[in-house]
Amino acid sequence: MTSIKEHLETAKILEEELEEKLRKNDAVRAQKIVGFAASEAATNLFAALLHKKKLISEGFNVNHLFFSSQKQAELRFDLDLPEKTTLLTLLVKQEGFREKLCYGRQKDEKIVLSAIENFYKIKELLEKNMGVSSG
């Protein structure tokens, strides 16, 4: 069972990985890491919000695959959340980036940077709704 603190710490570590790839101008070459890290960080921040709002039980595990489609995400998370539609749309988009970046051929810089930008939109929205900063 992962606590809010653990979810936030995991997200922070993964975000640091993204920042390092950007700093070293290595995001395109390391796009599989970027795809994974951005998706997992977003999922952990979302789980932290759900725990903080007491919308899921301690043992509930939020899986990135829950965001494989908008329909699936809305069915899984039929909860009363602020800005839920926007949030789920961004999380579904992040899962799409994960699929593109982690599997198949190298993608161009625009897609890699879009994945990172989308993560920061998710982070901003989740932190606003949690009243917490993950770092």
C-alpha cells in the first residue's frame, strides 16, 4: 500500500529524471525513459490526489493502462473530481505518449518534448487540486 508521501516522492524522482534528460539535451535519445518516467510520474501524482481526497482505498493501485482510452478512464474513475474531464484527457494523452515513445521506432524531438510538456500540465493541475507541491 503506497502512501500519499510515497506517491509524491516517486513522482519527484521521475520528474528529476526528466529534468536531467532535458538539461543534458538527451531527451530524444532517451525517449523510452522519458515516455516511461512522464507516464509513471503522472500516474503517481493522480494516485496521490485520489488518496488525499479519500476517493480510493489504501490498497487501490492506479495503473497507467487505466488511461489507454478516454472511455476506459471515465469508467474507471467515475468520481467527483475537480476538472475531471480535463485531467483524464491529459492522462489519456500521456499514456498515448508512453506508447509512442516506449515502443517502436525513434520519434522526433517534437513528440518527446510534447510528452514532457503534457506531464507538466498534469502536474500543475493535480498540484492545484491537492494544494501540495511534489517538488
